[in-house]
Amino acid sequence: MTDATLPEQIALKLRRDILRGTLAPGDPIKERDNALDLGVSRTPLREAVRILAKEGLVLLRPSRSPVVADPSLKEVRDAVVVLQALETLSGELACREASDAEIAEIRALFERHHALSETAEGDALIELFEVDMAFHTAIARASHNPALAETHAAYLARMWRQRYLSAVQRRARERVRSQHENIVLGLEARDPARVGAEINAHLAALINNLTRLFEAREAGRDTTSNERDIE
């Protein structure tokens, strides 16, 4: 984060607090209190909140404190359907357009994620998740289609908390490792049909897992603990 601006650093801190549930859906982000807690002035905090609002993690409200977004299950499903199409197309294009170095980078991210997933607990789950998202982002960039990569980044950011809650579940971690490996093998074989099918299945499983998470939340069960098997 050495090259990040102060607002970007603050946005990262708030984003991670949202992932952890320290800032829960519907919680207000009070400008004065958060600026004091972070030891910053209000101006960079406002800019950080605007970054998160653009990502869809925070909702801005006229004359009131912004709040952490709390999307409905339908909104989440709709976003995942779009993400599914974007990531499938990204993978298929990457098979044709990616350099060998880019595919090697994607494999390295898979290996890093695999190593972390063996032991990740507590705050280490944040790093595990960020490597997971870097894996998907690298595939989108490897499509060599800037419009596609930009749109993918916007939808990926919008789904940040929901994907985190799904990805850190124990059984989900095992599934993600297997599906990521199959995606990498397909990329290395330059097989767009295989990669497209694997990514499509990967995102279909996400929809199913998120549906279970929402049902668990409505039933009053804890959905933030990685000890629980939702699937």
C-alpha cells in the first residue's frame, strides 16, 4: 500500500472493517467519530467514503451519515449473474489473448491462495480473500479487453462482502481451491470451453452458497464465522 493515497488507505481500512463485520450492513459511518478513530482529517475520510460508495459498499444519504450497504438477496443474485457472464467471457478471452507470463501470474496467485487456505484463521482470512479476488482480477486483465476488465472490477467490488462471507466458509474453501485449479489448468491448456465451463460452475456455486447464507441470516444464525458449514 506504499503507493496508495491517504483516501485509498482509509478506504482499504474501512473495506476490511466491512468484511470483518466491524462495520455491519446498515451501520452509519459517522464522519467525526471515524476521523478521530483513524487519526485523519474529515476531507480524506470523505474521499474514502466516496470510493466505497462508487464500489457499492456504502450508501450516501443527503444530510445524513452514509451507511454500509445491505443489498437484498435479489440484488445480490442479479449482480452475480452479471459477474458470471463477465468472468466466463474474461476466461475464454484470456485463453486466446493472455501471455505465458500472465498465465504464470494467475497460477502463482492460485498457489498462494492454496497455501493460505490450509491454515487461514481470524484476520488471515482477509488476506486469503484478497488473494482470491486478485486471482479473478488477473484473469479479467489477461483478457486484454479494458472495457471488460473495468466492468468486471466494478461488479467485483460491489460483491466484496458477499463473496467474502461465502469464500471463508470451510467447505467453500475446499470447493474454491478445486475450481481455481481447474480454471488454471484450462488456461494453461488454452482451452476456452473448459475455462468457461469451470468459471460458470464456480459462480453458480457462489449463487447457491449466498442463497444459503441469506437464509441462515434470516433464520438468525451466525453467518460470519468460518466454523460454520453453510453448504
